[in-house]
Amino acid sequence: MIVANVKGTPKRLCQKAVGTTSTLLYTAPADGKAAIIDMRFINTTGATIGLSLYIGSVASGNEFAFSSSDVVKNSPVSFSGFQILDANESLYAVATNTGISATISGLERV
């Protein structure tokens, strides 16, 4: 994906387990922005798990990409797109059960 006027350092922004309460996945740097380019969530259990993502805070109206979407047992789900986080803005996740791992890549200081 090529986006005009985007500058930054490509990197893995997050790799962690998603909990059943508000799980902070990533916060954009205070001196710039961040572009989320790819997110991958893997369910490592034998049961389907619901997953919701939020920008800013875990609140109604802040859902992003998935809102209580099911991640099928022993399977991944991906989001490929382009989402900007402003300075100090955060990405959160909540799962209905434990067993989901998140890996997020993007650019910092866009």
C-alpha cells in the first residue's frame, strides 16, 4: 500500500495477549502520529472468542474494525488498511475470553 506524504519508521507496534478487560495495545508517540497498517489476531484455543477494538477509549462509539466479531478457534483474523492515531491516542482491545494474541505493525511519526 502506498500513501502519499507518509513518512515514518516501519515497526512492530504491538505483540501481546488480549485480555477480557480493556487491554492497551498501542499508544501513538507524544511528538507525532502513528499509522496502523496491519493487525493480526490469532485465537490459540479450541473455542470461538469475541473480539472488539477501540480507538481512544473502550466506550460505545469508539469501536474500530471489529465490534464483537468472532475469532474462530485455532484461526487468525486480519485487518489490512490504514488508520491514523493522533499524538498520545491509543488502541485498545477486549476479548470475551483469554486466548487471543495480537500483532500490530505500522509507522510512527507520520
